[in-house]
Amino acid sequence: MHVTSPVAAIAEQVRERVRRDGADLGSDSELVGRYVRDEVRRYSERALGGSVPLLEDEAVATRQVVASLTGFGALQPFFDDPSIEEIWINAPDRVFVARNGVAELTGIALQDSEVRDLVERMLQSSGRRVDVSSPFVDASLPDGSRLHVVIPDVTQRHWAVNVRKFSSRIRDLATLVELGSLTNPAAEFLRMSVLAGANILVSGATQSGKTTMLGALLSTARPAERVVTVEETFELDLAAADHVAMQCRQPSLEGSGEISLRRLIKEALRMRPDRLVVGEVREAESLDLLIALNSGLPGMSSIHANNAADALVKLSTLPLLAGRNIDSSFVVPTVASTIDVVVHCELQRSGQRRVVEILTPVGANSTGGIDGVMLFELREGALRATGSQPARLAKYRRHGFDPTPLLAAS
């Protein structure tokens, strides 16, 4: 969908009027609509006189002008389409979207300057920047969508832009069951795990539904719980009454003021949390998470991994990045004793996101690894209980739960 030259001309007339009147379109949506309708009407009158091309559809032109002024221009229809979950730009004429998990090339063709203008508009509300000195940026858009941008010369020629749209339609485990991502017994077991204060690690590849799963799990927590979440950029959206959300901060132009995920985890522990949630661990912050969970504080996090067992291996390796004084003789037993449940998610070829494994660690073994028991696994196209039992059933029973019937082989 192109912003046609008549639309561009109308948008420029609106901008000129805004400058002349000293108006603020950003704070008054009604004013935007009035200005745009006025200029569309004037343009149509000139078009009837033959001085400019006719508009094919005034209503469509009005929407396009509003989008170019206050929204995200030619990309705005993709933001408005609930079936589209991600938008990315490889080059001005290579704009892709993912619809229900499946990627497709759009017919959009932008200019380099339009891509830069769009990014600047997206970053406006975040206070973050992207330039030669800081060629990467992660930011949250006002609607909760996540923006990632990389610019040349890190990229070859063009700006690379990814927008992972925020979706509020999946808010609980019941919705995941309805969508076929989870079975009722598995969902009930996970609900019991949350209420029993189990420490849960959600694993999977990019776009496999890890953040959605974290949000669905947290929806089952007790209403009175105080939940503190820390993320690189805001993605989790919780309805908890007592919830504090924190995100990292990039350094200033002078190189100062950076706030890392490690710092946020430490600060979160001073905020009297009943549950700590780390959006994703990638590096040394995994050590701070383990130390927090090892103190008896229930928590959750996500991690990139190929399967549930690999997630435990990776979580046993990442803390070693924290320094030379950290070694596997401390980390592996801590992971084995701290993590209670691993939920592994996958994005299927069809575009559907599913839980394919639920594993519980048993303990560290003599070879320096962690033994685990698979509680649920994907068999014959369905997530089925294996008949195995968690090693730490006492945690469930202390809270009045007995997951044994849910774990009977099916």
C-alpha cells in the first residue's frame, strides 16, 4: 500500500497548516481528523478544476494522510491487522510480515528516507536513539510492541527494522488450550506449579511463544502476589494488581547511565517481591537469577534453547560468563536444585505455536550434567503425559496440591 502523491501533497498541506497555527497534533486526535478532512476537501475541489489528479477514494485518502502524520505511514495497516504478529524491513522495497506464524513478502515499496522517518517516529516515545555511535536499538512502542533496529555500516546498505507486535488476545492458559498449544492436563499441572511456588524456565526458539507462555503462567498466580518483572524492553503485560515492571536503559551519548539486566535483578530483590520474573536470560544475568531463586524466592524466566534438556545445559553455562571465580561446581548443582519445571515451546511449520515438552530436573549427575524426567512430551501429534512424576512433589503437597492424577500416562 503506497502513500500516493496526492496523499503526500495533502499531508504536506496539513503540516504547513500545523506550523502556521502552532498546533500540536500529537495530543489531539480530533484536531488531526479535522485538519486532514479540511485539506482533503480543498484538494478535491482543486481536482475538480483539473489542476491536480483526482482522489480515487476520499475516505481511504483521509486514513492514509492521518497514518502518515500520526501513525506509521504505509505500515499502519499492518499494525491495525490483528492477524499480523511481526513486521520487518530488510530494504525499503523488501517489507515482510508474519501472519499467524507464516512469513510473507508485502507489496510495500518505501524510500530510505521514509524508513528513517518511521524509525524516528517509533523511537519518539521511548527516549532511545539509533545513530553511528549506537547502531542498534531495542525499544517498546506505545502499544507494547517491540522494536529492534540495526543501521549501516553494521548492516550492508539499508536499515534493518523488526517490529514484534504486542498481542493481548492470549492472556491465560485456558486460551492456549483453546488454540491447541496446550492440553488440559498440562495446563492444570502448570497452574498447580505456579501456585505451589515452583521455579519455571520457559525455553524455545525465537517467536516460539515464550513471552506469551510467561504471561499465561503469571495469570494463574494468586491475586495478592507482588510480582516484579525485569526485561531488556517491556514485553510482558500483566493484569496483576501488585506489579512493578522494569526495563534496561541504554547508555547516554557520554557513555553513562546504562542500567543492565544484572542491576535490575539486584534492585528487584530490594522491592519485596513475592515472585521475580526475568523476561529472558542471555548472559551473566543468569547467575543473579539463580542466586535469587536459590534464596527461596519463586521465579520464572525464558531462555533460547533447542529443547528442554538443552535449556538446563545452557542455564548451567551462561553464569560462567559472570567471572573467573564462578565455576560449574557451583552452577550445575544450583540449577538442578533451583529449577523445578522446564516448559519447551516450538513454532510449527504451519505457524502454530505449541508446548512440546514439560520436563522436571532430578538432580546433578556424576558427569557434571543434570538429569531430568520428562512429564509431558509430543507424541502422535498431541502433548501427552509420560507417567513420570516430579522429583519434588513435596513442594506441591505443602500447598495442598496433588498433580499425580494429571501425570498418569495417556
